[in-house]
Amino acid sequence: MTARLPALVVGGGPAGAAAAIALARAGAQVHLLDRRSGPHDGVCGGFLGWDALAALGDLGVDAVALGARPIRRLRLVADGRHLELPLPHVAAGLSRRTLDEALIARAARAGAVVQRGRAVRAADPAARSIRFDDGGQLAGDALFLATGKHELRGLARDLTGRREPPCVGFRATLPGSADLTGVIEMHLFDGATPACCCRRMAPPISAFPLRGTGCRMARPR
């Protein structure tokens, strides 16, 4: 018989941990399930806008106390030219490794039951149940899925009619640079939609024969 719990949150990234914190604060008995057994680096993330910093503060997470570096300017680079301008408010750079661990720890302190190293492979939205890679199952009165890019059987994304080309994400960490102090730098590729996959440093645009965007910025690990 499948064990049934009041609330299940699948995914230990920022979205899942934030949901677990909010539910636990509201008095719900919530279980947060993370496929990773310990700290890890994410492909995307690292740049925290002022709205994200405020949201983290509401959750009880102080990014500055975690070592986040302030970012006050944006530098756009394209076709050998660049434009630099001030951000309307102070943002920050912080690694996903540090941020995710802080959020998971905050969820545990709020009262969530955290289970790490448990990968969910399938979900049944009607029954609000999940199946782990080891065959174990759980169900919840409420089920929250925050699995990001990871597909679950029974909940595959419908890409019918999608006009955007397939995307590839990658991340590189290289020695820091003094010209990144207080700056986030976005490199625009031909035909790309501006987006920010922030990382500590990125190799020059010429190293990537792809169309898209890349960001580089200084941030602590």
C-alpha cells in the first residue's frame, strides 16, 4: 500500500525549497524530496536580482550573509561592441551550490522533512502519487512538482507547436577577473533571445559556435 502524506514537494532547487518553507510555515506537514544526495552546482543561476533578494529575505535567507557579491552595473557585449549601464537597484552574485543548500537548510528549520538522494521517476497527478527509481512510492494530499528540466513519466511536457529551437545549457568556471567587480556581463549571439544563464566566468564568445546568450560575473562559490 502506498504511504500517504499531507504534502509532497519534489525538487530541492529554489522553487521546491521555497514551496516547502512556505508550507511548513503555514503549519503543513511537508516532505521535501531532492534527487541529489548533497551539494552540487547547477547549470543556470547565480545572478540574484533585487526582487529575488527581497523574496529570499522573506523566506529567512540572507544572501549577503552567505557571501553574495553586490552587482550594480550591466554590461552588454555584441559584435565587438559593448554598452554599460547602471542597474536600477543592487543585485548580487551567489553560487547555486551555496544558495540551494541554504534554502534546503531553511526548509528543514521551518519544519519540513527533507529526504535527499531520492530520485523521482514517475508521477500520477490524478492520484497525487510519485514513484522513485528504487520502485518505492509515496502519495500526498497535495503534490508540488519543482523538477525543473527533469521529465517525469506521466507528466511529459507537450512541445506541440513549439517554435523555439532546442536549447543547450552549459557552465564553465574559470579564474576571476577584476573587470567583473560589481558587473554582470551579457554576451549576445546572433539570432538569440536575451536570457541570462549566469556563471562566474565564461570563455570568449568565439569559443562557442552557437547562437544564444552567455553571461559572466564574479561570485563566490
